[in-house]
Amino acid sequence: MKTLEKADEGSDIVAFGRRDLVTGSRVTQRNPRFWWVSDIKTFYRALGQADVSAGVLALEESSKLAAFGTHIEAHLSAWGKPLIVVGTPKIIGPATMRLFGSHLVKYLPTHVGEVGVENTVEVMRHIALQHAVHKLHQKGILPDTDSTKLLFNPKSQRLDFKKVAGLFGIAERRLAAIVDVLPTTANKTPDSKVIHEKLLPFERIARGLSELDDDQDAFKRWLNTPNPELSNATPLQVIEKGKADVVADMVSAASLGQPI
Amino acid sequence: MLEGTALTAALEAIDPAAFNGPLFRCVSLRALLGLKNDPGGKPVITRDPDFLYADGPIKVGGRFTPKGGAPCLYTGETEHTAKVEKRQGAAFHTVRRKPGIEVTYSLEATLSAVLDLTDRDVPGKLETSRSEIIEPWRFRTDGKVPPTHVLGSAVVASKRFSAIRYPSAANPRGRCIVIFIELLNPGEAVALADEDSIFHQIMSMAGP
């Protein structure tokens, strides 16, 4: 059985096929984002990995793409990742047309270069994200998060521990204890994936800022005011007992117009 | 509040009551229309209003609904009760007195299987009291499951009742009814009171 060990930790685009169709024959330098695999099964398995963000198939013959097409079609939505097919226009034919109907699949002509593929991946990911967000908005599932933008690290798009501590007026050491992370870890990686997930209830609570015209002082006052719905404990006291979810539900209930 | 098999047996011994008449709901316009702000800060409608939306308590809990419980509609028997219940549930009322735009509307209910906790005899049969029914449920200092959740879950499991009538926690003279929509029996119904079909006309004007 083939292992899935990557050539490089930073590589997040898995590629299979003839590399020269992408890069052109004169390119010799390795692009650290690309992980070229030697067989199609490894390629499929890699696409299922969380740290792989896109796939590239560099093929010359349409028959090869047609042979892979059924498996790809069946798994594309589960992978949920952009797939870029690089080749000459002749690889697009009746047998492969359906594959190109997916918004996740993009055709690029040969010799586009690895940088060209990278740029396309970024554009596709951006469009896919917008599409997903739009669908959630349409369903009314995604609440208005404008008010909580201030809690996110703009680069990683994840919640930032220090910013959350600041808005809630909680000492960083205390917040670390509440969400059960080491203060040194929170200090070193304040927007790590693990910390982001632990801070999600805090983001739901902060959505209440929109009810308070984004007045952060009023929000802090509210956090420290006894609330009859919480048996006259303050929201902050409930949060400090490790029950941020309860306060988050109360805020969500308010936005849904639920009675007490 | 009784629990377990004692509660189940007590519920079996209580006769379902009937309720026929209007019920009221009050919701924020923001929630009803799914208003979101566009990048320019302008509110945008993101969904058609669902006046019988019953999934809210599943997501965030309700007085008789543990999170993840049965879909249900919380209503007030008067407009005033619906309004004050909503306002006190508005989380931020402790620092903000002015509510946003609210929409109050009425429903026509025909119910034949109501557990009536406002009936003088019923709370005693369940070994509960008015104060236990209206006490805060979302956060309890003793960490115990709220008695109203124990009762709500038992009512849903019994399938003997499709609704619970109970005293309002926000309006001392008011009464509320929570309707478990999936437990409605043949002949029971809850519908938006829209005699002139105005809502339906507006919706058809808005297009598909």
C-alpha cells in the first residue's frame, strides 16, 4: 500500500499527470506548494485530506480523463475542493463534458505554469466561499457577522484570542482557563484552528453587538448586568462558569424573537 | 415536578383540554425577514417570512424545549402577552430599553389535546406549582435540568398532548401556549390568521 507522505509539509496542491504540460519543459525549479504524485489512487486519497486545498490533473488524452471522470464525479462534492484540469483543448469531449459542468472543475490550457494554477485555485476558492456564504445567507442560516469582524484575524479569518479577551474585558489568563488552553499557547498562536473553535460561542455572543448599535461599552455593561433569564447571574458570571454556550443561545434566541 | 414513570402515569391520568381561538406571536422584523446588512450597511431581506417557524427552540432551547427537542411554536393568548414575553426574552433589555421593529400577528388555533397547567387542579397532579413553571430555565445555579424541560420532554414522549397551556413568566395575568406541531392530531390545526389573504397576495406580488 502506498503511503501518503508528502514531499513537503507546505504543499497543499496535489497534482497528477505530466508535469511538463503545466510548467513547460524548461522549468526545473520545484514549487513548494505542489505535491506531484505518481499514481491516481494516491491523488484521490490526497484530495480527501484536510490540508490539501486543490487538485491538478495534467493529461494529454481525453480517454484518460474520461476513465477517471466517473470516480471524480462521485467524490467531487465530498472533497469540496477545486480541481484544475490542464491539457490541450482536445481533452474536452462528449465523455468529459459533464465533469466540466461542475463549478469545482476548471480547464486550463497547457503551459499555464504552476503560478497560473495557483492563482486560479485562489480565485476558485474565493468564489466557492462566496457561493457557500451566499447560500447560507439565502437560507437565513448565517447571521449577520458584521458586528463581530473585529474579533477575527483578517489574514487567517479565524477568531483571535486577544481580540476576544479585549471585547469581553476578560484577562487573557482567565479566558485561557475558561476555554481550556494553556496561556502560553494562546499567547503564541492566538488564532490557531483549535483556539478558533473554542472561541465560537464567544463570537455568537458578540453578534449581540448589532442589537446594541455596535456600542462596545453597552456590550460590556450588559455582560456585567444581572440578567433575570440567567437566574440573575450576569452573562459574564455564566461565561466564567464555562457556560458560554448558554449565553450564546440566549443571544441567538433574542435574534429569533423567542419568548422567555 | 414529578419525574420518570410517576410523571408518565400522572400525564396518563389527566384529561386533555380543548382550545379554540386566536393566539399571538411577536417577533423582531429582523428575525422574520432574515435581515442582514449588505457591505454598505443597508438591510437586505434574505428570506420569505415563515409565520409558523417552529425550529427556533430546537436550536436555542425554549421553556418546555431542551435544545435539540421537538419543533414547536411558542405563543401568547393576547397580543400584550406575546409582546412582553418577546421583550423580556430579548436578552439585551437589561441595557437597552428600546426594542427594534416588532411584528405581532395572530394565529387561529383549533386544539383538542392541551395539557392545561393553568387549570387549578392540573399542577397539583404533577406535583408542580406556578412558581416552578415560570422560574428562569436557561441557567440554573443548581445545575439541574429545568422542571419545565422534564415536563416538556415527557409530554412529547407521551404523545397524549399536542400543546401545553401555561402561565406567562413575563405577564402575571397572561397565559401562553406552546404547540408541538408534529404532535397535532387529525382535526387540530394552527394557521396564520390572514382572512383577506393579504400575506398571500403580497407574496405572489413578490414573485417566486
